[in-house]
Amino acid sequence: MPPRIYQTRVSADWVDYNGHLRDAYYLLIFSQAVDTLMDQIGLDAAGRAASGHSLFTLEAHINYLHEVKQDEPVDVRLHILGHDRKRLHLYLSLHREGREEAVAVSEQMLLHVDMSGPKSAPFSATTAARIAGLVKAQGELPKPEYAGRVMALPG
């Protein structure tokens, strides 16, 4: 299993009239997990201020697999599917605490940006090394079930 990167509890103001986590808050949780990743690779607040660089989300897909209710503790697991000089391809899975089955997944493409442009920019050597370290630490993982899916009506 991919490593846990973020944990939270479903807040009362995140649920809808059915008592389920609202669609937008799944993305909020995944976004907060990406913030944690940014901290780990040197793009925390201090790193962004010093370098003038950040990450922008280019594309995000979410699959809602199971409902999540108020006050449930959840965690996000990170699988780095790929990276190059400027981009990160991530697969994030949301789980009820202590359970292996994902309740939602998000595949995302992130771009490293020089904010003075803004324009795309290569990762610094330090950030690139940290990304490579995370990839090495995650080991060989199978391709996730929902990675690379295309949304379309059949036939």
C-alpha cells in the first residue's frame, strides 16, 4: 500500500443534507494532502518564499467510490505515478482510518512554477532529490485501478 501522507476527520460543516461528505470537500482533503507533500519536498511556506516557486494543479480527476459521514477519521495515501523536471503525476487515495478500501481517489498532474512569471520551471536539485527519495521509499507499487481512466459514455 502507498504511504499515508495526511489524516483528518470529516467536519460537520463538510457534510450535506444526506449526512455525507460533500463532493467539494473530497477535493479539499486531497488538496490538503498535496500541501503536506509540498512541505516534504521543500515547497513549504518558507521554501516558497525563498525560491519564489510553487506547484499548480494542471488537472485533477476524482472517483467517488463510497460515502463518508460526519466525524469519520480518514487518511490520504500518496502514490507518485511519475515525475519529470517540472511535473508530478500523483494518485491520492482516501481511506477510512484503519481500512484498506479506498472511499475516493484522485489522480492529479501538478506543475512546478516560478511565480515571477508565472511560468513553468524545473524543480531545484534539492526538491528533485526529495521527490526521487519519496519514489524510492514507496517502492514498486502496482498501477492503481482508477489511474488513467477516461470519462465517456459507452458505445
